[in-house]
Amino acid sequence: MSGFDLEEYLRSEQTEVEAALGRAAAEFDEVLPSNQAAAGRHGVVSGGKRLRPILCATAFRACGGSAPSALLYDFAASIELIHAYSLIHDDLPSMDDAELRRGEPTTHRVHGVEAATLAGVALIPLATRRVLVAGDALGLDAETRSECGRLLSEAAGAAGMVGGQGLDLLGEGRELASEQLTELHRHKTGALLTAALEIGAVAARAEPHVRSALRGYGAHAGLAFQIADDVLDATATAEQLGKRPSDADLDKSTYVALHGLDGARALARAEAEAAVAALDRAGVDAPALVALADFIVTRRS
């Protein structure tokens, strides 16, 4: 990690992501009613860390892949469409009933519950379509595109994010054991983050042991991300985080409630170190991924 300028790397990569998401959102009017297209654009282009597509592109390059940035990020942006869906639905009155996301009114507050709900649902097949179409432009063969689509769909569905959202709802008002909380977040947070890395590896035609290492990195980094989120939720203000309400306000179990602040911080750091160790064991030389693992547990928002 020494000498790696993560701040500049993230700035450059986020610029590429935003451009790719703008291209994706411009197509919504072709396939969605105008109110749903507007809600979808609101959820997709309203900012964020853009960590998942950055991880996908970083994994692609770490595995020896080479492609023009615009083509690569049109492909990686498919993963951010799934993430945007999850945030739109997390914020709905039937889930967290959130007022703010990234410091701005949430999608359903601006465009209404019905349009936000339907736009969120539509983002899942739109993301799958994008990974296939953009994968073709990237030069991936049919088998590779199909495998990337499968990974994305599994991460989005009942075995991944949708299943995690269901577990999240069932967990409200209950005190979950550590194992139950980890299972919830392996689905809700970890599945898509892991898929981002593995899709990048598949697109670069990585060897099986490298693909496995990136899955391991993703699983540990996903948990580190969620634990760090719980720490921030407990220590930062709504203005600093740009979102409201907190998980504590919603009577949800958190790693801080289970382990205390110091314990949660130590657990997040251990997961980040385990993510890097997964790369080391496979001989994957990826300074950006090492730096990103550290960023996940030291970020301020």
C-alpha cells in the first residue's frame, strides 16, 4: 500500500463511474414510463462512493484485463444499478422509511412511493441487460457474458441482496446473535460486493484460484464495510452521514450493540486484514485492493 495514492485513484475512478451511470440512466426513458424513469435516474445518479463498480474494474485490471475505461465502466456500472435498487427499496416506508440519502431527500420522497418501488424493481433486469450488452462491447464471449450475468443475478436475488433485505425486515425489534447478524449482512451487503470482484475476475479470464481469492477478499471486505457502517452509525451525525434514520432508531441489531465500539472497530479491522490475506495467499498483487480494504474501515462516511 506504500506509495499508492488512493485518494487520486478514487477520484479518477469515480469520474469514470459517474459518466457510465449517466449513459445508463439516459436509456431509462426508452424502456420505462416517464415517472419511473425519473425515479430511477434519481436513485442512480445521486452520488455515492461507487465502491462496487470500482472494485469490479480494479479486480479486472488486477487479473490482467485491459480495456478502454469507458467500455470497462459501462460494464461495471451494471453492479451499481443493483446497489441503487437496494437503496431505493431500503428507504421505502415499508422498510426504513428514510427521509435522507446522501444528504438529499430519498427517491420516494421526491417521486412518490409507487414510482420509486417500480423503478427499483426495474433496475434489476436493466442491470442484467447492461452487463450482457456492455460485456459484448467489451469483447467478452457469450459464455463469459452469461457467467457474469449469472453472478450478478444471484447476488441481487433471494440468495443475495433481496434475501438479505428480507432477513433485515425479520430482524427488526429482535436481538440477533452475532452469527445471525453476519448471515444477514453476508447476503445484504457482502453478496453484491463479492460479485463485483468476481465478475471483474471472470471478465479478465482469471485462473480459478485467483477468482476464489477475490471471492474471499469480497466476503471479508463486505463484512468489514458493514461493521464500519455500524460504527459510523453510532458515532457520526445524520448531517455527517447524509442519511436518516439510523439502524438504532429502527431497533435493528448492530455489531456495535453486540460488541461495543472498540470491539466492532477491532472486528472490522480483522475482516479487512483477512481480505488482504486472501489475496496474499493466492499471490495476487493488487495495491489498489489493499488500499481499498484499509479505506473501507477508515472512511468517515
